Amino acid sequence: MTKAYDLIIVGAGPAGLMAAKTAGEQGLKVALLERKKNITDINRACSMMIVTLTGCYLGDRVSINSRDQRLCFPAYGFSIPYEGDHQNFYSWSIYSYKGNKIQLGDYIKNEHMGDEGRISATYDKEALLKSLMKECFKFGVDVFPGYNVIGTQTNNGQVTVFTREGTSFKGTFVIGADGRVSRLAKTLGKNKDRTFYGTSTSYGFEMKGVEPSEKYALFQIFLGEKTPMRIWMTPRADGETYFPFISCTHPGADVKGAFERFTQQGYFASWFKNAEIIRPLCIEGNMYSHIIDPYKDQVLLVSDAVWCQEAEMTGAIISGWKAANAVKYALTEGNISREGVFGYLNWWKKEVIDKLDHRDMIRNAVMPYCLTVDDIDYLFSKITKTLRSILDPYETPKIVGAAMAEIIPIVSKERPDVFQKLSRMKTDPLEEIFMDCKRSGFPNNMRSS
């Protein structure tokens, strides 16, 4: 006989583990299903940045309690164990391929201030998952690694979760935390009303011996490639390893060759002259608009499964916590319905749909689709002041956009051609700007998860 659970959680990333831990400590019978056999192994590209330690994100100001090894969410009133290292970083440098840059945060000043001057920090994702996994076992969560969930069916107040391996699980509620390429979002029909912008491919290496211009900073670099590509690079939590990777929205482009050219030729090659590759990491994921309604048939979708690109670790933890609390409330009230989980649905609408325009995140990638690499270099040479330091994927485009607006009078006189292209960035629909990305992407046939 199939064991019945109060809650089945699909996906054991930060959101799924947080949901399982929260539901378990409230006494629910919980099953956690994950496709990976080694749940805490990090085998795909991830920058592992905390968004954010310098601002409010999703209604909270996350902080690090190093003394007691915890990540704290004071507005929501909870904290979680975190037994890993972290590495502060003190600025965000956005470079052209020739070395001109837009600087967010005064690196020297901020580094001198230590914790008070950091933009944010990187964390050890494996350590975070292990810390949450311990909590899950502590509170009696049944964990099932190596199961690929392919769909759900709801009958008579119970949800059956089906796996590719032929095993099924029954529960009253399901939380879908199965990532950017969420099979549950697709099988529930939740992707039909979303806007598809393209498929993002990331490819890079963990490396030692990298010597950037500032040791502990976030770098974003527009490459001098015909196909639009950017390099992102962050220090790992150990303070010695770096993770540079290419982000490209044209699947099939020569990202490997572009990475080699970046590290061996041009302005940035000196950073990598003593670099040693540790291991390659890659990932693919679709760029969609947010899912407006994250509930159907007793299934709640959370984190990257409903997000535009990604919720970040902060968003994953908060959404998993909110969803699990909503399920507990519904079960306590005996209200197995949409109204029963109103706490999560109301939070999603208030903090994400009403406040975070997915187009602001997409605009992080707009520039190389409207401007040439030399246009970008010219613009970056004109922005000479240091901008406000914050790590927020929705706020940063606004800060950079305001700096661009200040130089418009100069650009319109010196480079009317660039001025016209900038106007296009503001007026043309994103669907048109990313038309080539949409054509080369694969929204219905993802090759990785």
C-alpha cells in the first residue's frame, strides 16, 4: 500500500529543502523527492551569491550570523543553519571588452569597511544544502533521491505524484520546487500564458590562481564576440577559488571557444595567466515571464519553477518557507483548497507580481542585442562616476539606466547613431529585441534540468 503524506515536495534545492524542513518541524508527514542521487552535490553552474546583504528583497533583509552559523530572515522571523564559509565582495564592475567599465561601489573604500562595506557575499551551496538536509532528517522527513517526477493527478482530495521510475506517491498537497525547467509547471499547463524570451546557456570553470583587478568583486564583462555573450565572475566562499562563466542566449553558439579567447587574448587575459582549472560547470534554462498564479489542483509552485530566470537563494528559501507554512495552515483548518493556502498566494502576488517586473531582470541582457560591442565600449567610457553599490537583479538595471540617462546629451551630440539605438532599448518590446533568441531557444524540449 502506498504511504499517504500530508505534503510531497518535488525538488531538493534550497526551496524544496526549506519547505521540507519547515513542514517537518510543524509535525507534517513529508516526502521529499529529488532526481539527483546525491542531493547535496553541486554539479551545475551557480554563482552562489546571497541576494542581497545591502538591501530589501522580497520583503526581508537577510543577514549572516557568523557567530552561531545561521542565515537570518528578521522580517519573516526565522533563521536557518548554515555551517559553511562565506566571502564578502565589495563592488560590481560591468566591463566592456576593451576594459572600460561601469563601477557599482567603491572597492577600496568598501573593502576597508569590511562587513559594513560589502555589496553582498558568496556562500557554499553544498554546505547550505547539507545544513538543511540535517534539519529534514531531524524532523522526520522521508527523503527519496534518484526519482524523476513526470506529473501529478488529483482525485478525491489526494494528489498522486508519478515518477519515471514507475513509483508513485500520494499526498494532500504538493510543492513543486523543481527548478527553472520545471516539469510540474509544464504538465500543469502553467507555461502556456508565459512570455518566452529565449534559452540561456552558461558555461565556465571553477579556477584557482585567477588575479582580477579587484580580488573580491563581482564582474560582468561584455565579450567582443559576434554572438552576444557575457562573462560573469565571482569569488567562491573559500576566498581563493573563482567561478568565471559565459552566459549566452543562443544555444549552440561557440561558448567554449569564446571562453578560451577571453582567458587567453585581449584585455582580461592577464587575469588568467596563472589560472588552474578545477572543474567545468554548465547549465541551461529558459527565460520566461513570471507565472502569475502558482497554484493548481493542490499543487503549489515555488522558487525558480515560477520565476523569471531565477529567484536566487534568498527567494528560494523564503518561498519554500511561505509555501510550507501555507500548507500547514490549510491542513489545520481542514481547508484543502486554493483558499486554504491563501498565505502563500497572497505573498506571491504582493512581493513578486506586484513589485518585481520580470522585464527589469530581462533587461540585464538587452544591451548587446541593440548595440555593437564598440558602442558599449564607447558608452562605458562616458560613465565615470561610481554608482550606488547593491546586488539586486531588479534594482541594478534601474541604477545603470539612470547613469545612462545622464550622459544622453553627450551621446546625442557625439554619436547620434548610438543615441538612436539606446532609444530602441527603451521603446521596442522585449519580445522583438529577443526575437533571434526565441527562435534559437527550445522552450518545449529542454536538454538539461
